[in-house]
Amino acid sequence: MKKSILQRIKWGNVSLLLATGAVAVAGAWGIYHNKPIFDYSLVKPNDVVTYNYRIQAGDTLWSVCSEAKLPEQDVRELVFRTMEDNGLKDAGKLEPGRIITIKLIRRN
């Protein structure tokens, strides 16, 4: 007896294909609709303090931001914002000699 098309379909492969498609669509959406983590236009210019820092051998972005942050700031937020502001893809790969900009937001 011949199996119907629904019985012959390998449903595991179909679900894998659909999941792959969903990931591809989500990735494309993220690329074309990428919004910055933080919008500096929402902050008064006098409340933004900008530092330039030259990376030295052995520096990590976490250690640099930990030293620069204000007491009320979350270092995780500052690290992510600094990565975005400087176009860094990997916080663990900082080239010595590179100058990065760190923007601190004063909260009044």
C-alpha cells in the first residue's frame, strides 16, 4: 500500500528547516532594524562626560570601564555602551595603542 504525502514527510527535517528560516529572518530583521543601545540625544549635553583612553597591554574593557565609571553607574551597561560607541565587536580583543571613547552619564 502506498503511503500518503503526509506519511512520507520527515517532520523532523521540516521543523529544522522552519527553525533555520526563523533564525535567518530574525537575523536579517536585527541587521536592518538595529537600534542603538543608548540614545545620547535623550540626555542633556552637560550631563555627558567624555573620556578618551589609550588601551595598554593587558587591559580589558571591563577593567577600563570599572575604573572610569561613576559610582551610580552599572559597569555592564557602560561596557556595552562603550562597545557600541567604538564599534567594538569583541570586548576581549583590544589592541594596545588604540584610543577608545568612554561616555559617562551624570544622573542628577
